[in-house]
Amino acid sequence: MKYDVIVVGGGASGMFASILCAKAGKKVLVLEHKNQLGKKLLATGNGKCNYTNMHMETACFYSANEAFVAEALGQFSSRDTVEYMKNMGIYPKEKNGYVYPFSEQASAVQQVLEMEMKKWQVEVVYTHVKKIEKKEMFCVKTDQAAFCGKQVILATGGKSNEKLGADGSGYALAKQMGHRIIKPVPALIGLHCEGDWFASMAGVRMQASVGICIEDKTHIAAQETGELQLTAYGISGIPVFQVSRVAARTLAEHKKVYALIDYMPAFTQDALLTELQARFMREGQTAQEVLVGLLPMKCIPVFLGISGIKANKLATKVNPQQVQQLLGNLKKKWLVITDTNGFAQAQVTAGGVDLEEVEGATMESKLVEGLYFIGEILDVDGICGGYNLQWCWTTAFIAGEAISKKK
Ligand SMILES: Cc1cc2nc3c(=O)[nH]c(=O)nc-3n(C[C@H](O)[C@H](O)[C@H](O)COP(=O)(O)OP(=O)(O)OC[C@H]3O[C@@H](n4cnc5c(N)ncnc54)[C@H](O)[C@@H]3O)c2cc1C
């Protein structure tokens, strides 16, 4: 069978691109190795699918080529996504810029994309793509058969959360076609920390500020404030996800990575000192007791312990230097980051197909005519908040438009 366009990967970007190409009259085939289209899409936004963000800036994306990202977003940004989704039936619900389907169901987004694919007669074969060769046409070899296409779109995603489909095999396909891959690392992920004191605080959530420092603790390379989650292995939650990419990339370069945590960002250093001093002057209460109502219960013995204060000591007997130490541990605690929580848990992959070898205006390979890259397989990753899916819609639109104009 010969196709105008073969899309490898039926995730967010592949589904959207297939619709755009089919609408332009192309005969389109999607090859997907899971038994369902858009499996990852179903898991997005905690099942609600945060499909874009109205505050769309290039600063919300990491890449080696900011101009590439800016050019792409200039062609199809969040407003275009909302409009397109609306036309397909997804009425938007916006919360502080974060956009979800009105039904708050990721399955709605997956379903309208699938319905649109059916409407425009996109063919789907559930099979694993092993190899791509190019002669006059592309020959895409799968577990079942070989398929011929004039154009191929690689939309295989990265290698995060393999159980949802993307297993890194797209990188091997890109390499076969001569493309360079920037080393993939997990991003939007929890971070493992040195020390055994996290286990007893596991499950605690608190507002905190998280900074990432590289090598010498002098420069904060990334910082975010939000709801920190303490886990048995270290730290997680949105503020950690937002800075995790910098930590992961640095760890991959075998450099030292530290996190600087402010567990009490609502207090200035002076205000917290005043509060602690007042509490430690309470007569007849232990150190543990005076902190009740200020810190989560599970954290009190841990913070007292690392500050050298016995929990059952009378508060008035605790010396001022130890109170200063407690203040330091609450406001400026250095943690050594030893690892990330790994690709299996990561929401996204940083790294991928080198942008230097891709045309920003079309997403076409500069090395192989007719080969396109879209979505997470590219060396671009966004922060949390709908940016990674926007990258999928944007790049799928650009490739779809470019292919639509081809004979
Ligand atoms: C739990 C979770 C929650 C998330 N929440 C959000 C969110 O709310 N908002 C947001 O913007 N982003 C979110 N993301 C990130 C976002 O889902 C991804 O960036 C996006 O889905 C990537 O789309 P893609 O089309 O590039 O790749 P994918 O969605 O990964 O699709 C790639 C497809 O290709 C298939 N495939 C791969 N290799 C082959 C092969 N060799 N042969 C055949 N098929 C192949 C895979 O099975 C898969 O279906 C979340 C991610 C996760 C894991």
C-alpha cells in the first residue's frame, strides 16, 4: 500500500498532524505500537488534560535554539489551539491561564481527535515500527508489514513513561536516517536527595521555594515556589518538576547538583526568627510542643533533630544558637541531589532530535527530504502547565501545513 503520508506514533502530535494532512486531501496512515491511540493523552493533567496555556512564552520552554521555538509558536500558539479544539468540540475551561476541556476529561480530547481521524479517513495500523528506509519513497518496516509513503512524520514522543507508549525507539529511527540525538534525560520529575531523613516525612505537602545550584552553590540556575511534596526518596511536586530538568541535565554531565530549600517562604528570615524566639520562650512546653501549629507534625522531630535539638527538651532551655540553626534549616536548607526518579515516572523527556538539523518553518529534516519531526521527539521541553502539549499541536500544525502544500 502506498500513502502520501505515514505518521509514526499515534499520540497527541501524531493524531493532530494526521487530521491536518488528511483534511488537505492526503492519504494518511498512522502506525501505533500500543493497542490504543493517545494513551499518554489520557493520563495528562491528572486525567483532565491541561492542553494549553494562555500565557505562552518561549521562556516556558527549554531548548538549545530559542529562535526555533519562537518561530514555531509564532505560527500556531495557544489561541489557535483553543480555536481548533473548539471546532472539534472541546469547549475550553481556563483556570489562571491553564486550559482544560470543559468536561475536565482527558478522554474527551483523545476521543475528538480519534473521531476527526475517522471523519477524514485516516487509516490506523497497530504495529511497532522497526526501520525506515528511503529510496524514491520511504519504506516503513513494522512487525507486521512494510508500508510505502511519500512523506514520513516521526511523532514517537520521547522515552518518558514507557508504559504509555513512548519507549525511545523513535530516537533509533531518527538515527537510522542520519539525525543527531541530544542525550535524553527525564524532566518534570521528582529528585532523589542524600540523607535518610526524608522517609519519616513522606507524604507531607507544604509551600516551599526550591532552587537548583550547580557545582559551587553560588548561582541559582532555576527556582520555583509552590507545593513541595516530601517523599521517601527526596522531593517532588510542581516546584520540583519545574526545576528538575536543570538538575537532570547537570547530573547527566556528572556535575554536582544541590537544591536550596526554603520551607517557609511566607516568612522573611527576620519574621521567622521573631516567631521562633517567641515560641521558644514559652514556659513549661517542650521544643516539640512549641512548634505545633507552625510546622507539619511529621516534620517537627526531623527539623529539631537536624538542628541538634532534643524534641523533649524544655523550650526555654534550648540555646539561641540552636534556634538559629533551626531557622537556617527551615529557610536555607541545602540538599545534595543524587538522582532523578527516572524515565518511568517522568512526564516529559528533555533532549531528542537536534534542532540544528530540522527546518523551523516546516519541521522537515534538513538531511532527508520528506521526513518530519513533531512533538516530544524534538529537543524541546516545556515546563508544567500545558506547554508540552502546545508544543505537540504547534509542531503538528506546522508539519501538516507544509505537507498539505506538497504535491
Ligand atoms: C502523566 C503525564 C501527565 C502529563 N500531563 C500533561 C499536561 O497536562 N499538559 C501537557 O502539556 N503535557 C502533559 N504531559 C506531557 C505530554 O503528555 C507529552 O509531552 C505529549 O503527550 C507528547 O506527545 P507526542 O505526540 O510527542 O508523544 P506521545 O504522546 O508519547 O505519543 C507517541 C506515540 O508514538 C507511539 N510510538 C512510539 N514509538 C513507536 C514505534 N517505534 N512504532 C509505533 N508507535 C510508536 C507511542 O506508543 C505513542 O502512542 C504529561 C505527561 C505525562 C506522562
